[in-house]
Amino acid sequence: MTERHVVFVDSTLSGLLAFETAKKLGCRATLIEPLDSSFLAISTRDRSRIDPHLLHLDEHRTVPTIAVDALLAELRDIATRHPIHALVTTSEAAILPVAEAAHALGLPTPAPQALRDAVFKDRCRHALARAGLRVPHYEVLTEAQLLAGQGRTLRAPLVVKPTRGFGKQFSAVCQTEAQWDAFVAALARERAASDPMVNQIVNHHYIVEEYVTGSLHSTEVILKNGRLQCFATTTRYRSRHNDLLEMGYSMPSGLAPRQARRLEQYVGDVCRCLGLDFGLFHVETLYAEDGPCLVEVNGRMMGGVGPQVYQALSGRDAFDLLLRTYLGEAVETDPQAMDGAATVVLIGAKNEGVVSCAFTQDRLDALLARHGISFCTLRLAPGMPLRRFDGNVSVLGHAIVHGPDPRASAVRGDAFLRDLDALLGVELAKYLEAPGHIGALDPTALLATL
């Protein structure tokens, strides 16, 4: 029997775990790591967080670019020696060239045009609006128009973000016109100071849309032959100091069954409208008083430490689901088969600061043990400078906090953050206004408490 061969293009940090999963499935594993727009390079410069996972690879190639023609040439060269059975990525930067290359090679992939229509926020909203599905009122501006104060008719409160981007880069929630003016005034400076890779990935057109009040959720979707499985749903928590920033999320969502069914129906309608019929997707929505409303469709599986928390609760390896889907195997999931709940807490400094000289790893380990936390990605040292938490790139680390239900785990996560303040000597961003102040996990309660 021919050994099946999976080629990965770029990765997230958690996506590195997929290499070991591929080997467990008996596959040959190859990684193509781009030098021009690598999500790995954006995520960390600490190779000690990457290199141990590379031991599971049969081949590791670095390439100058993954522009489609260059990527195709690389893949064809690889395939002359080892035929390729699946081409996958967990990287936001790579999803479009990977889909186009897979389509050209006849490999399983989302339809490239459907994927483009999904991940470009303006195209996505155009398609949904034409189909009569709910989207916020919106308009699209070029960066030049935005900087010149031209073309905008919507007024605060509003949300502004690039039509193609990631991690809240060059985005804002503007509750007032003064906040809009501050965002515009800072944009050119922030672009100039940004990592060139970030500027390459994040485009220069912006969607400006009304601010929709509601609870924030994400739904993890598997699509195959048009059949949709929603295998996990979360409720996501926003920072008290900046409504744009997500501070964590609870899995499962805690939504009432009727709300969960309505959300799943809406997500299915969105995918069908966009022509998505294959792949794993991370779909973010707001649940307002009158029902769900799309935030965005991510053309990849869940990121961050989502795969780890999903496996901890369900016993299923999310990367196993990904690889089996792309290898053409049947995949069945049960979103109800979860043991308890957990909240993923994002750890970020409310303002710039320095780690206390009294900090030690032993004291952190003791704090984690006191809160019953066995998973935490913090890597800190006394005197280390800390960036202000202003997007996913400036997150210091993640912790997974378990509990009997979503509410309990979220409250425990908040308590951990407050104790961590004292250990680090800096104030961390919080998702609860006060300790224990969360209410029931439903849209109206979240609106009142988060």
C-alpha cells in the first residue's frame, strides 16, 4: 500500500501538533515554510517552541515565497518523488495560495473562488446581503480614503477593520467619533512600525460597519460534500479596556438549546450562500436580541489553543479530524460528547510594563497549581519588558481553566488573572468587570455583564 503523503504549508504554533498526528495516521509529513509571509515567524521568534515539532517531519523545506506559481513549482518537485495525497494549512497567511495550488493539482480543497468570497469581508457581506442573510450595515473604503477623511457615511458607534487581515491588526471599535479620529490619526504610524510580514498579509481596504450589540461566539465547522457538522461552539469574552480585543472563550458555549440550533442554522446558511462545501472553518458570529449576525468566516480550523481545549474536553484530536477530512476519510463528530467545560484565558498586559523582579517560574507554577491549571504557555523572566495587549500578536500566553460548566470555568479564569497581576507586578487585561460578575451564559446576560 502506498504511504499517504500530507504536505503542510506554514503553520500556527498549535498547528505544529498536526505533524505528530500525521505520523500517528501512518502518513509521510512534509512542511513548506515560507520566508516572506510566515505565520510561524509572526507568532514567535523563539525557535525552541517550533523545532521539537519538526522532528515528526520527513521533510522540511524553506522557500522564499508561497505565491501560487512558486508554491505549485515546489509541490510538483516534491510530488515527483513522493505523490501528494493532501495539502493543508492552519495558517491564515497561506489559505488562499494553498487552495489554489490544491485545486490545480486535483487535491481536495475548498473551491478557491468560494474561499476568497468567504475570507474577504467585503465580498462575504456582499454575498450574504444579496441572499437576504443578516449582515451589519457596512461600507468599504480604501486606506487612502480613510486617511483623507473621504467616503464615510456611517457614524459611531462602528467597527473598522481591513477586509482581509488577522489578529485585530489595524482594527478598532469606535464608540465615539473621537475614537474614530484617534484610530485614523494613528493608522499610518502603526502601519509603518509594523512587521513587514504583517503588512503583506493585511490588505489596505477597510470595511466600516455598524456596531452590533450581542454576545460573541465561534463555531467550528466541518464541510464535506456539502454536509455540515458543527463540532464545537464557544462563547468569547471581550476585554473590559478595549471592546475589540478577545480575552478568552468558553467551550462549550453555554447557549440554550434553542439558541444553539438557531446559530447552527445561520452558520449553515452562511456557508451555503458562499458556496463552501469542503474543509474546516472557524466562523465567528454575534448573537443579538434578534438573532445571529456574522462577524467573519476564517478559512481554516480554529487557532490559538482551541485544538488543545477541544481535545481536553472531547477526547478527540482536532488535527485528526482535519487530516482525515483532507485524506478523504469519513469523519463523524458529536458536539455533545464533552466532559465538563473549560475557558481559554488570553494573558496580556493592559499597558506596557516590566515583569516584577520578584517573579520566578516556581512562583508561577505554584499559582497554576493553586488554580488547578495544568496548561499554560507563559514564558516570562524577571525584568522582561511587556507590550501593551492590542491584538493577538501581543498576547503573552494562554491558560486553559477547567470547570463543571462554562460559567464556572470563566469565573475561575478571571480569578487566576487577578492573582497573576500580583505575581507579574503589572495589571493584566480582564474580561469581567468585577470578580465573579458574569451571570448566566446567554446573550442577554452577557450583554449586561461582559
